[in-house]
Amino acid sequence: MERDGDQLSTRPALETEGLRFLHVTVGSLLATYGWYIVFSCILLYVVFQKLFTRLRALRQRQLDRAAAALEPDIVVKRQEALAAARLKMQDELNAQVEKHKEKLRQLEEEKRRQKIEMWDSMREGKSYKGNTRKPQEEDSPGPSTSLVIPKRKSDRKPLRRGGYNPLSGEGGGACSWRPGRRGPSSGGG
């Protein structure tokens, strides 16, 4: 019996020592790596949630495909809708192409007409620029164009001084070109 009493008295001491060791070990582990453990648990939770939603969506798609495979009417309707949408888009594209071709034809016709007018005016001895102004002058009443001499505006400021010559190297700014030195390049032996 004494042995039984000895075993009972030593057992709680071993248990308390194990609990104390566990408390010290876990406490030091949490003190050292606690925030890392918390953040990794949160990260794992978020990752598992994302994976779970994707897995659920994948299963739903597989079920939808299986249901669509079983119902050929749905597949046929979907294909017909797709073909109708493609046909509509092709018709819109064809209409745009026709509009563009018509616009190009009109531009080509306008260019051809202008070339004919230019040729006719050149045969008559008139300048081509006089013909481009003609529609504007027809609208405004006034003297004939042959008597009107265009006036030159004298109030304009000249762009450069009268004596400016870019090749002289004078008269303007800090930028002037100078030829390089003659002779072999300096450096090296």
C-alpha cells in the first residue's frame, strides 16, 4: 500500500511540473512569435474562404454544364442567340463599310471635279486660287474681282530686323556656332 501512496504523491508533482513546463514553453512561444501566429491564422482563414468560394463556383459550373448537356433545347437556343448576335454585328460592320465607301466616293468625286475646274481655269488663263474664292465672292454683292487689288497690311511687325543674316554670326542671342579646333584630338598617347 505504501507504494500506491508513493505513486499518488509523485504523480501530481509530475503533472504540475508538466503543466508548468507547458505554460513556460507556450508563453515564451506566444511572446516571441505571437503576432506572426495571429497574422498567419488570419491569412490562412482568408485563403481558405477564397478557395472555398472558387470551389463552390466550379462545382456549380459543372452542375450547369451537366444540366445543359441533358437539355439540348437550351444548347440550341444559346447557339441560335450567339449566331444572331454575330449576324447583327456583321450587318452593323457592313453598314459602316458602305458609309465609308460612299464617303470615299464623294471625296474622290470632289477631287475629280476640282481637277476639272482647275484644268478649265488654266485653259482660260485664270489662276486656280481665284476659283477657290469664287463661291464666297458670288454671295457678296460688290465690284468685279478683276478690278479689286488686294491690299497688303502695313501694320504687321516684321519677324526679323532688316539686317539679320543667320550666316554672319552677328546680331542675335548667345547661340553662335564656332568651328572646332584643328589638329589631332587630344588624349591618349
